[in-house]
Amino acid sequence: MEGSFSTIPLSDVVAMIHANRATGVLEVTSGRLPLRLGFVEGEVVGGGILDWEGLEAIATFPLHPPEGRFRFKAGHLRGTPLMPFKLFIGEWARLNDQWARFRSVLDSPSRVLETPRAVEPFAVFVGGRSVRAAAKRWGVPLIIAAERAWRGLREGDLTKLRKYAWFALRIRHPSAWRTQAGIRNPQDLTVLLDGSRNLGELIQSGLSIAQVREYLIERILSGELEPPGRGWLLRDLLWELEAEQTP
């Protein structure tokens, strides 16, 4: 079974799989964002965005995408339902709504925020920290950290820095050394991604955030780059791009 969201909404596709008690994998794309859902007898047993798995990842994908395609492949699969189907759909919708609200002031949870005052709950942001890193420090789900950041930004306790969590990543392109031998353009990111510097250092050397972001999106989607954490990275990069393109 496959088709387009222009003819049938994603929510109806998922409901149909549930009603038919089907087992298999549903692969979905909306824009450049992929999602994978595993079903056992119509119940969702797992899924995610590339290697970022679980409900936290699933809920960042729009339940009602305006465009996109889907493909369901029946096959043997095992697993325990994440939660009862109706509860799962309700949670997905609720978290979708929350992300839409929080992103009115926060382009992505990779964004680094700062506060000048070590006052709780924002003391973790002294010196600058991303929302994703704050979630780990607080020991809370990402959506809870995003809500705290949203409140802090709205109330003036936090400010946004022009930095992102992914600046700290050291990613090596598998062709970096081969490309260096015949280098033509010293700004070629394939050459520069040799693992010797993190992405933030490359940006400090003169590359633009937009250039690095678009390169990462394209190469992750093509499979050229497969760094650990590429699922959350792709999700955040696409959110950031969407925010920049929204007037």
C-alpha cells in the first residue's frame, strides 16, 4: 500500500492500518523529513526518524502533514505496543501542538540559550547550553525542557545565542581524505569534514551556518553521512531551516 497525502491524510492511513490489524512497516516522508512506524496487529510498536527512535522522535513529525508520501510494507515484526492505539494518537497530536507553540519562539531544541543569572530552573543555561543538553542535565523529557525554555524566552530570563548543539559535532566524511588529494575548492565541505575540527570551528573559519546546515541535510538524506544521532540532527536542521524561511 502506498500513496500521497494529497489523496489520504496520514492520520487516516495510520487508522486504516490499525483497523486492519496489519503487521509491517510504514515509511513516510513530508518534505525532506522521513518517519518510520512499526506495527504489530495494528498497534504501533516502535518507530522514529532515522536512528532517533521512540515516541519522543515520532511526535516531532507532523500528524497532519500538508504534503508527502507513504508506503506500507507488510512483513513479520515483533514488539510490544508503545501504548494503546487511541492513546498513542492522542499523545502524538498533543505533543505536535506543544511543539508548534514552543517553536513560535524557539527554532529548534539544538538552539543554545543563555542566562546571566544562576536562578533556577534556568541556572543550567549560565554560559550557554542547548535545550537538548538542558533536558539531559535536568533529567526530563525533551518536550518538558522545551516548555521551560519557551517560558524563559517569553519572560526574558533567557536569550538566544547564534549557536546550536550540533556545532560541537565532529563529523568525518568517508571521502574527505581522497578528496583532499585533488582539492580544488578549499571551502568544499567534503574536504573540510576530515574529523579534525568540529562544525562550530568550521563555521568560525568562515563557513556560513546556512551553508553547513544545507550540506548536512543533503548528505544525511543521501546516506553519504551517517553520524550517530543523525535522526535528531536532521529533525533540528529542518526545523531551523523552516524557521529561517518563515517570514
